[in-house]
Amino acid sequence: MLKGLDMLKNALYGLLFATTTLVGLSSAVAARELTTDEKQVIADTVRGRLRDPASASFKWGNLTGVGNKVDNTASAVYCGYVNSRNAYGGFVGDKPFSSFVMLVDGKVVSAVVLGIGGTRLTTTAEYNFCSENGYGPSYFARVR
């Protein structure tokens, strides 16, 4: 369950993303590998949504370049895989996740989790959302 500050943060990120998209002030964020620090920012956010955050392991791909830019600030969607333990202590297997990332001067400085696959329905929804944002089947094939 999101707490008040997290809900406000999510709303502000969503507003910035929608504003830059609707206003049309967009330019592509260059496709590239994430740095160790950028992975940490995203991983910490994803871990906050897991039952056993300490058990999480990630598979990373490139930031695709789908995004919007205004001055030195940009937004983008990032998708990857996470595996962690469930309530019974077993690993659930790689599940796709999506996140909205904010970049300042080209570096990921914060992230908000949009979703994590789990059930067949949520996993399909994550793959579809990621595909619509530049992370299609060939992307996930390379991440594995």
C-alpha cells in the first residue's frame, strides 16, 4: 500500500510525464546501458514493492531511448526482470517489471515502479506495456 508521500511522488512524476508528452517537448533519450548507480536507483524502488526485498535479483537491459526531454530533465520508461522469494520462501522466477524513470543531465536519479508481473494477467500486462514503450519481445530475449 502506498503511503501519502509515495502517492504524491507518483502523482508528480505522472504529471511531468503527461505534460511533456502532451506539450510535445520531446526528444529521444539515447538508448544505452544503465550505470551501476542507475541500476541501484531502480532496484531500490522495485525492492520496495516485494515481499522479500533482500532476496531480489535483477536482469538488466538497455534503457531504450523512449522518452521525453525538457531542458536537462528527461523521463522514460524502463523495463527489466526481477526474481525474489514469495511468502513460502521459494523463488518465483523472473518477472517483468516496468518503471518510470527521471533523468537529470542524462542520468537516472529517481524511479517509480509502474508494475511487476506475477499472475498471468499482470505478467501479460507488463509485457504489453513494455512493448508499447520500446521493450518488445526481442529486448526481453536479450535480457535473459
